[in-house]
Amino acid sequence: METTGRTIRFLSEIDCWSILPEKGVGRVGICIDGRPFIFPVNYATWGRSIVFRTGPGAKLGSAIDKAPAAFEIDSTDIIYHEGWSILATGSMREVKDEEQLDAIAHLPLAPWAPGDKSHFVRIEIEEITGREIL
């Protein structure tokens, strides 16, 4: 299928925040020793944050360091060459505050992958953008 007649529509912040809670699986991008890495995670939204569970390792280490992170979700249709993507950026933090842990305990955050996923990480979103190819 040709791309003639295709348009790119930039999604508003409101559009992005309306789509983000509906998905549940996305990718977290972080830098480790100056190299970019992307990890799939199942997630939930909480206020203007993205929350996921993890175990000891790179994601938790980045959260402890309060490192910058990128988070991305998308949807594509390979037949019609249509799709959309949303990119959110912000800082990662490990959730340790008991009140916050109580507040996020009801979120649908059951780990998909095996292993220790006893730590909660929050990406406090500073910017969110999206676009759609029609």
C-alpha cells in the first residue's frame, strides 16, 4: 500500500493520557553505562505517573538513582500501514512510601515474568507526546 494521502496527526496531551491507561504493556528506556536499553514491562497509570513492578537489576538501580527514563506504547496495523505511538519521559523513583504503596496496591500490576518483582517503580511523567499515522 502506498503512503500517498497519509497524514500524521499529533496527539494532544489529553489524547495521550486517555490512551495510556487502556494498554497495560509498554517499554521502558534507560541508559546504563552510557548505553541505551529498552525493557518491556506491564504497567498501570497512577495520577500522572506510570507504575510497574521489578526485581533487583538495571531498572531498580535506575529508579534508586532517580534516573531519567522514557516510556513508550504503540499500536500498528501492518496491512493498512496505520498506527500510533505515545512517548512519555520523566524520572524514575522506587516507591517506598507506605502511603503510596497502599495507594497503588489496588492497581492491576501482577507480574507476567517469573522471579522477584517485589519492588514498585514510578516514572513521574514530565512530558508526554504522541502521533498517529492515518
